[in-house]
Amino acid sequence: VMMQNTVEKAFSDHLPYDIIHRVLLADGTVRTISGKGKVITDSSGNVVRMAGTGQDITAQKKYETELKESEERFLKIFDRNPVPMMLAEIKTDKITYANDLFYAAFGYNKDEVIGNTSEDLGLIDPAEYQRVIDVIMKLLQEERSLDEIKALSVEETEGLLNKLKQSDEMKNFEILYTRKNGETFPALVSYETMRLGDKSYTITSYQDITERRKTEEQLKTQNEQLEKLNKELESFAYVSSHDLQEPLRKIQTYVSLLFERENENLSERGKDQLSRMHKASERMRVLIQDLLSFSRTNREDNRFETTDLDIIAAEVKENMQEELMQMGATLEVTELCKLRVIPFQMRQLLQNLISNSLKFSKPDTPPEIKITCETEKGHIFKNALLDPDKEYVHLKIADNGIGFEPQYSKKIFEVFQRLHGKDEMPGTGIGLAIVKKIVENHDGVITATGKEGAGAEFDIYLPNNG
């Protein structure tokens, strides 16, 4: 009917026609036809005949319909994207589409944005624009001027954009943008090139990192404060090692002189008080030394060296020979290994653990201490989660001392934690905290197991990097 009406109208007004219509074939299929025609008249204006063509454009219309539907789906996804985005034609650099988040981020409305370029809108101020251009030209290693690059064909421009996108610097590229009201905000920028129909576009997304910048600044401030505190702690350590220990040495010296020279003139109560004073000053001296040791384990300038742990163990055994002999202790060390460690810290670790075993030995039983070593793959061992892809050196220090109740297996590593009173057992409660800190400095794990009256065992796992 539509075709018939069109032809009749052409006969009536003598004007050509161009119409797309559908026809039903004998086999029941429907085809889309593009029909064009015109009437031919004689000198008197009478219609002589009609000439026209009909072209089957079913496939073309199907492609156009699918393309339109695809573009509509794309724009829906574009609109729902959780970051500001805009679409710009590569040939003109003009913005053809933007999502609502883009308008909200920059403060412009649709009428102000569509058809303009980012430069027209002033999204980047001149100084920042020049910085960005300088970075891009350097990454592209181009000798051509910016004007020459702008004059390139769409295909050449697309090639440069894809080349630029491959550089590592563009993966976290930051630009300082300017909103309509003049406010600025930093954003991570990423883009893709694509074709829609017969045109090429860039899709640019903007991730506002203002809050991240604030967090980084806060972290920087906190790190500066922490560094200041560390320097103050180092100063305190210096004071502790010199100024505090000197008065203690004098106190201990004068107490000793009083015992030697005035012993006969002292009452029993006076002797007891002097003895308590001497013990208290000695505990203070040991505490200062332990605090200094603990602070040294936090220093960042410690150097890792490939070290033979057998040599470290032998040195510790020799240094502690007198204590071991006095207590009739047996120290058995199996063959250890070579490992990248901080030598003096490993020496301190073994010495502290051996001292701990001697300190908590049974009164009437000679201490027996055994140190073993083997390599193992990472796994869960005594509640210590290890990386299954790494190989670890497993150091085990076991003794036959008084042990401890299982519920204290973690508490004993805390600073100033003691399971016994200072009158029962000597010490400051820092020794095992130092051990734990040393293990952590070596990216390792330490666990402790024990049973009241049945000894203790310390398992240390250090990454096998020797």
C-alpha cells in the first residue's frame, strides 16, 4: 500500500521518489527493498512513462540495526560506569558523549560539554597542560612539533595513541584537572581507542584520587613523626648507655666500698638494706642493657650477610662457657647451615635462648640444651603459617627445664612479660621479646611450646636464602 501510494503521488506531482519498503516473496520471506524512481513527461506535461530501480538491502538494514543496537548497549554501559568518562572523536578531538559522573566531576552540563574539546573547556590549566604535553612527547620520542602531530591522519593519530598506551608511565598517569568553579583535583587517567561506525574515538576515564592524596600526605606526616621519634629513641639509647649507667656504676661502687670498709659498723638491718640496694642497681643495669639491645633490633641500617650459623653457635658457646660449666649444663649443637642473616642479631638470638634455658632449668637437674637445624617447605606448623612456596630453615632449641603452661606460649614473647616474680627468677622480661623481634627482622616465624615441669621448645623458621 505504501509503495502504491508513493507511485501514485509521483504520477500526480511529477516528483522523483526514494523509499525503503518491505516485500513478501512467494516463499514467505520478507525482504527490505530500496526503491527509487521518477516519472517522465512530454512537452505538454503529460506523463509518458515511469523509470525506477529496486535494490535488495535486507543485509545492509540488518547490519545497521545490529550496529545501532550495539551502540545503544555501549552507551548504556558507558553511562553506568562507576567513574567519570567521556567519548571524543579522534579527528576533531571534540567530545561527543559523556556520562553523568563526568558532568558531576567537572561541574559542566551537557550543552556546555558536547561539541567542545577538553582544551575549549579548560579542563587542564596551561601550566599543567604543558607538563602533560612534555611528558607525552618524551614518551613518544617524537621530533615532530605538537602542531604537526595534530595534523596527522586519524589512522596515524590512533597509532600514536596506542603506542603511548603501551608505556609503563601511562599505567598510573596523573593529571591535575580544573573544575568549572576553578577547583582542582588530581586524577588517574586511562583511555582506550575504538571505532563506532565509520569514526574513531577515544574513551577517557578519570579516577579522582583526592582522598588517596590526603591519605598519602597523612602517612608521610606520620612517617616523618615516626622518624623523629626514632631519632629521639636513639638519643635516649645513647643517654641510657652512657649517662644513666655511669650513676649506677657509682652506686654499685659505693655500696661495695661500704660493705668492705664499714661492714663491722653496720647493723644487720643496714647490711640487708645495702644488699637490696646493690641488687636493685644490678637489675637496673641489666634492664638498661636489655632495652638497648631491643632498640638495636629496630634499626634499619642492619646489614644481611651470608653467615655460617655453626660459627655463630660456636662463638656463643665459647662466650657462655663459664655459665654452662657453673651449672653443669650440656649444650649439643648439630650441624647447622649457611644463611643470609644479620650476624650480631643471630648471635644475640642464640645467646638469649640459651640463657633462657639456663635460667629456667630445674634446681636439681643439670640443664640439657639441644639445637638442631633442618630445611622444610612452608606449611602450618604449631599454628605458624608459612608460605608453601618457600623453603625454610627450621632451627629448634629444646631444653629439659621447668617449662611453662601452654596458655603462655605467646605471652612469653611480649615485652616485660614474666611468668615468675623477680625474686623467683632473675631477668627483665625482655630477652624473648628481643628474640621475636630478631626473627621478624629476618621475615621469619617463631613459636614456643612447653609443659609445666617438662621443658620448653622454641621453633624458628627463617626463609632459606643462604
